[in-house]
Amino acid sequence: MQKSLESVTEIINAHQDEFYDYLRLDSVSTQNLSILPTVAYVKDMIERTGGETRILDDLGGNPVVYAYFKAGPEGNAEKTVLFYNHYDVQPEDPVDEWETPPFEPTVVDGKLYCRGVTDNKANLVIRLYAIEHLLNTEEGLPCNVKFLIEGEEENGSPNLNAYIEKYADLFESDGCIWEFGGKNENEQFVIETGVKGMAYFDLFVESADVDIHSSLGAVVDNAAWRLTHALASLRDKDNKVLVDGFYDDIKPPSSSALKAVHERTVSQKKISDIYGLKHPFITDKLDWTAEEALAFYPTMTICGLLSGYTEEGTKTVLPRKASAKLDCRLVPGQDPKKIEQLIRQHLDRNGFSDVELVLLKGQKAFRSDIDDPFVQTVRKSAEEIYGGPDNVVLSPTNAGTGPMYSFGQHLGIPVASSGCGHAEGKAHAPNESVRLKDFEEGTLHMVKFLQQFKDA
Amino acid sequence: MQKSLESVTEIINAHQDEFYDYLRLDSVSTQNLSILPTVAYVKDMIERTGGETRILDDLGGNPVVYAYFKAGPEGNAEKTVLFYNHYDVQPEDPVDEWETPPFEPTVVDGKLYCRGVTDNKANLVIRLYAIEHLLNTEEGLPCNVKFLIEGEEENGSPNLNAYIEKYADLFESDGCIWEFGGKNENEQFVIETGVKGMAYFDLFVESADVDIHSSLGAVVDNAAWRLTHALASLRDKDNKVLVDGFYDDIKPPSSSALKAVHERTVSQKKISDIYGLKHPFITDKLDWTAEEALAFYPTMTICGLLSGYTEEGTKTVLPRKASAKLDCRLVPGQDPKKIEQLIRQHLDRNGFSDVELVLLKGQKAFRSDIDDPFVQTVRKSAEEIYGGPDNVVLSPTNAGTGPMYSFGQHLGIPVASSGCGHAEGKAHAPNESVRLKDFEEGTLHMVKFLQQFKDA
């Protein structure tokens, strides 16, 4: 172990400039920024490490990078691991809440800050470092390694399913290491083996052709009120979705998945401290616990609201239009298009047929079988790196979303996460970071996993 | 009449450049723009017309312009009319919905477009033109005329009450012609003798110190949901305010005020056509008619909403803060500070003590006695200019707001409106305008009124 750590630390230090330049690329997919330069940069990093690459772009969208590293002569050529990563990042706004420049990697108190560092550029880099370390050993790479690195994950991966379906033979493998992963607020290493799905909507209301002097509010309705009442009708203030049929198609979790979740404890206090929460958890009045809600139950979230006058001071106006962004995290069994239909029907039935509903992106949820040998090898290798079973948690479903369903459906493989994230990593928020210590440990875990998977 | 018209037309034409330069001054009080240059410009216009001026600025806020024109030798020096005007205007946003430059006066199809033209720069100018016309006649000015021209009306006139109270002797008069006025959607000339009051609020909610990845929405509430539910609890979708006690202090209108309102008909179809309304009037499910609602009942309006991500595309975030602007139009008996208390109590009682409520401006409503001779002289002179009783409407209360309460309280005088506005004038909205024809008729009405008031 000590020898591996020294070698890994040397590799990390040797490639710091390369990594920082990767972070400086502002590859925001929703704004279509720096996509092709980032693809070229990823290709170079892989080839420098010793892999073959192929750029897939024949199905539209941002290019998908395929990479391949062949097992060494002493390795097991029958075994193949697929790493899934993405080179795109979230927008950096609100910019004025960043304490360092969003796209300039900056180390403060052992943490490296940059947009996209934890989600998910560091995770690509540590996997390449693990491969480089193994290629430098006498034994060489213990198994074949493939990568699928896409550029639209932060935009809902609209084209990934088509690429995986068409190139299913190219990506054939025995299991997939997911793009994210890392430690929870209790400093336990969490292995996620499922994700929630997503139905993300724009809502629009229009009440007039022009903004109107608010004195006419005595008789004229306005878009802001219409939207407010429509939204309030969708979910109550205790987090229960009021849309008829919303919960109907949920597929119950397996008994081992339930057991795994019931062994976990989500610390309300720690999460409140990390984010500075002003309210208690909204699971208090529901039939499920916080742990169950995060793993097994869908959400409905207002991500944005806009109407009328929003500057300082007063303007007395009936706003002619109002809009909201609504994000539903779905669970296995729920279909984004059906959820769209149910919300549409709810709005119509409740007198809100004037509220336009547009599905911007939809993704189905996925859960791996946590008893699969691939998943268990990820767990066992993590226990060796992170200090035993008490420090490793096997999670049947992450509360977040990703295109895992396509991997399960077209490749038929289990999925498990491993990454260098930490509980205060602030993915999607200002001051995103990874801890340098986690960066080293994450690399070591990938080394250990590849060594053990050879014989799993 | 014909001779007066010719003379008035000449005066209007002669001073067009002066008027247009007045319109070009972007005197937006909520943004503190061009205030002192506009005061100097107004002073010059009055002195050029032959009046004395005095700038009052010892009580803070934007300066108040006092003006005085003495009755001629054949006039009645015992009679004094006070004109109330304001030189400030509303902000011009949303700028991209203007079809002409907001601060460049532009005539299209007999209408003069400019921010502030109908609210209320044209009304000051036509009053000065009427005085100039009368000063040019052999009889001279029939009575004394005073002006009170303030610069904070669009910001809720926060200092006007103090100026009127301190300078009550200076502004002593027999009645006040209000700043606005003009024709309704039926082309009737409307004389307003009261205004609604105002309580304008900012609402703020904060749910965390940072924006959070929306996957945590399974357990963490967010500011946008809190605000949405708080707002929805304040007023139902049928326009009934749900705040306990909100309607309790309303002073019932007098029988002559009620009678006057019941003689009017507000055309839903015409108002819908003018503004391109997408919904029917929201008085359908209330106990009062549209006419009564506009005159006698208070409103609660969302003027603005802002939270989280509001750009194109998707961002999956729990917004850490949300804000709304809420505007209540009040009626006689209602006190803005008491309304603030009632809303605060409502929020607390309904579990929204986390919602911050800030009263940005408050004004009480006012109604004149419509049987007062001053009001009746405005009506009779209007009937001569505008074509008889069928074309003139005496309105006990305008649906809008103004600082009329201070005039009634400190000067003890009745108030009535006369102006050159029209139903499609779009005060406070893009493409604000006056019609050139109304501009001439409005000047003639002021001439006729001053002549008749001499002996009223």
C-alpha cells in the first residue's frame, strides 16, 4: 500500500498542470461552451496515458469519447470494466457567491475549488491515474478497461441512450463504475448502485398582451397569481405531491435494497450545518423516513420563478407573464412522459388549463442488483482502502439523477459508483470542491478495485 | 369656443419643442434619475408662462415646486384653484416591448408616445397652456391659480404629506384639480374625486445559506416552495383576500357615491380588447360587480416574483432565496400599517413566520364629497367641452392610488380630476401615449373650468 501511495502521489503531482488546464475549460453544456476543445483535451489525456480513443458523433449532440485500455499479459483478458464519465459541467451562476474564480482551480485549506471539479472532472482524472499506476507495475493492467465519456450529462443526456444502443457491442463489459461517488456527511464512503430519474418542466402563464397598471387588479387577474395558485396545487407545503396518480407506478424496492437503506442514518443536524438550512426536513409529516425519501421516493421541486418587476423599490404592475421551472426526481416504475400527462391532467382538472407545461428533459430511474459480484467487489475493495465495513455504505439508490437506465437496458450490466467527492462538495452550487486527501484515496480505490476485479 | 380653440392650438404648436424637451427628461424617481434638471425645467416653464415659483426642499426628498398665478383685475381674487401635478415618471422597463424609444417623444397615427406623457407630464403642460390662453384674453385670469408639483408620486409620495402639512397656508385654496384624468374605454370623460390607498410590500424567504443540488429536495424544503405556499394562502384564485380582518375597516361609500358608481358600466369586452386579456374578470365569484370592485373594494396583487434559475434550459437546484412584490390597493377606512400587521399575523398563524414582510410604502385612500360646488363646476364645464351629460362620468373613486388623503386632511378641500388621458394610454406600461385631440380638448376644459369657477 505504501508503495502504491507513493507512486500515486508522484503521478498526481506530475500531472497537476494537465488537470488544472482541464478544469479551466468552461464546458457548460446547457450554454454550449467549449465543447469541442474539451473533447480534444480529454482525447489527449487518454492517449497520453496509453489508451486508444474513438470520438462518436454520428448521432448528434455533443461528441461521446470512447476509450480502451487492454489488459496486460498477466491480466485477465476475459474481464472488462466500463468507466462512465462526463466532461460537461453545470453553469457557474450565481457568480457573485463564489469565493474564488469559478473556472480557476484554487487550493484553500486542502480543498481544490473549481466548477466541475467534483462533478465530475476529478473522477475522470483519478481513474486515468489509477490506470497509469497499474501500467507502470510489472503486472500491468489486471483487466480490460473501457471509458464512455459524454458531454451532455448536465443537460439530461438527451442523446446518450441512442449512442449506447447503437454502440452496445463497443461498450460491452461486465459492469460499470459510475461517474460520481465519495463520502457522506458521516465521512463514510458511499457506493451508489442506482439513481433517480428526472422529469424537468418549464411552466408558463400569460395573462395579457401587455403589463397593466395594477389598479386594474380589482377586476383583472395576472400571470403571477395564476402561476402561484397552479404551483401551490401541485405539492403541499409538507412535501406531498397532490397530482392524482403521481405515486401509483412506483416499483417497490427489493428486500436487500430496503435493508441496506434501513442500515443507514442520514444526519439531519450535519446536513443542516453544511448547507445552513433554515427549516427542518420536510419528511416529518410523511409516511417515510428521510433515508427512505432520499432512496425510494420521488420529489417535486421549484428550481426557479420569474414574473413582473424584480428590481429594488416598487413598481405597481400586473405582470402579463410568469414562468417557473419544476424538477421531479423519479424512481423505478415512473415514466417521465406519463408524469407529464398526469400533471397536465391535474392542471386542467383544477382550472389551470391556461398554464403551459413543457417537458424539457426526461430520464427513467435505475437500480442495480446489489448482490451482484461486480457490486460486491467494489464494496470489498473500498473496505480495504477506507478502513473497514463501518466506513463503507452500499446505497441502492442515489438521490440524484443520471442516465443509468440506458446502461442497464442496452448493456445489461450492474452499476456501482466510486469517486472522490465529499459531503460539502457543493455540486451544482457556488464554491464546488474536492479535498486533496480524497483525491489520493479515490485513486487508490480504483487501483485496488481493478486488481481485485481480475479474479472476481 | 372656435376662437378659444384657434388660440389654444397656436399655443400648443408654439411650445412643442419646450414640451418635447420636458418629455425627454427621464425623471424616474425610483431610480433617482434627472430630478434636479427636471425641477429647473418645470420652474422655467412656469416662469415663462408668467407665474411665480418657489422650490420647497427643506423637508427632504425630491423638491416640491410651488407656483402662483394671480387673478386678473376683472377676476375673482377670492377664489383659488390648486393644481396638483408630479414631474417624476415610472421606470421604462421592459424596454424591449416599446415600439418607439421610451424617452423620445414620437407621434404615430395622432398619438404622442413617450414614458410619462399621460402620467403626468402632458397634464401639467395643458394647464399652463390654459393659463397662457386666459392671460392673453382681455379679461385675464378669472381666479388665482396655485400649483403643487412634486417629484415622488411614482415612489409613493413619501414626503408630500409633510410638505402639505407644513405649507398648508401657502397651498390654501378652494379645491384641487388632481394630476390625472381623461377618457374611459367608452370615450366618456371621467372626473375622479377620490383615489384608493396603497400598501406595497416586499416578501423574502431564505431556506439555506447556499443553493443546493435538487436531489436533496427529498428532505430539504426550498425558498421558492415556501414563498409559493405563503402567497397562495393570502388570496384565493377568485380574488378574495384570505387575511383575517383585511376587509373589516372598510368605510361604506355614501349613497350618492354608490349611485354614481351604479350609473356606470365597465365594458369587460373593451378592456379585454385593449390589454389582450387571456382571462375573464375576476369579480365573477365575488359579491360585488366590476364597477363596485374598481371603486370601493381593495385589491391584492403580485407585482413580481423571483427565485432560483430563470434562464433558458435546465438547472437542478433548490433555490436558497425567493422574493415577491405585493401591492394592496386600499379603500377609505383601511390603514396601511394595520394591513401590514394583519398580513404578518396571517403568515405567522399559517406557519409562515419564516416569510419576511417589509412595507415599502403606505398611503391612505380618500373620497371627496361629490355634491361639493367645486366638484359640480368641474362636471358642468366638462359637459360643455365634451358634449353633454352622457359623455361625462363623475367617479367617486379612481381605482388607482395617489396622495389625495393629505390634501383632504391638511387643506380640507375637495378634489376632482381633469386630464388628457385615454383608455389605451398605458400608464406604467410600455408604449405610453396621449392622443393629440385629447390634448387640445383637455386644454379647453381647463380654460372653461377656470372661467366658470370664478362665479361658482
